[in-house]
Amino acid sequence: MTGRECHHCKQWIAEGETHDCWTTTEAALTRNLSGDLRDSWDRLRETAASFGDQRIYASHKSIMFSRQSCYFFVRPKKSSLELCFFVGRTLKAPQVRRVERVSKSKLAHFISITHRDEVEAPITDWLREAYQLSDESLTSDHAKRASNLERGIALKDPKRSEAGEVSST
């Protein structure tokens, strides 16, 4: 059989067959979950959806939850759901497996969920905090830009001093 192996998903693609592994669905990513993980996923999705207006979509191997930008995502694995959420402080708790700084104001926290009963406080509280932070940061960024535009100050322009004059560096 002639064809090729996709370098993204490692699936064998027959010659002439169309293939787009980047276009995936939530159902495809959660199809092979065990009973416990399926229950965990359903409860997690339901909880996040109750926070308010947002977009939930599949992207490559993750299911993203976003407002203007992603505030958390889930990677379904064979034995767990890997949860990553973004808040503005470091959380020290036994559930948090890893923390990485992803921007000046946000840290990514990684948690592994194996059972439905784990999808409760404090994890649900942290997800709500991430949801609210995504709204606050968008609002404050927008307000900062609008304020600077009204004052005629260009953001991140190293050639301008605070008085708005061009420096001679």
C-alpha cells in the first residue's frame, strides 16, 4: 500500500486520501475515555460552561475554553485528563503538579484528573478565577490602550520619552 505517515498524528494516509489531523472535534478527543474519565470530562465541561459566555472548541490534542483568549484547556489522555489553567498567582496545593510562567501576568498550572469527584473545590474555584482573570485582563488592557490613545501616547515606543518627545539615543 503506497502512502505516507502524517508527521503530526502518526496516522497512515493512503495515496490520494485527504487528511487533516488539525481539524478535530471534542467528540473525537473524548471518544476513547474510560467510564470514570468520561464522567470527569462531563462534569468538568458542565462546570466550565456554567461560568458564562465563552467558546469551547477542539484544537489538535486539546479542548480549549476561551473568552477572547484561552483561560484553560484539557488534554484527554489514556489514564487521566490533563488540565491546564491560567491565573495570576502561584498556587501551592497537592493537586498542582507543575507551574510555568507564561506571561508577565499569568502562570500556567497543570493538574491531573482521574475521577469525577476531583472536579470540585478548590479546582472549580481556580477555574472560575481563571475565567474571571481572562475578563479582567481584557478589560484592563483595553482601558489602558484607550487611555493612552486619548493622551496621544504610543504604547511601547522606545523613541518617545514621557513628555512625548523623540529622544536622541
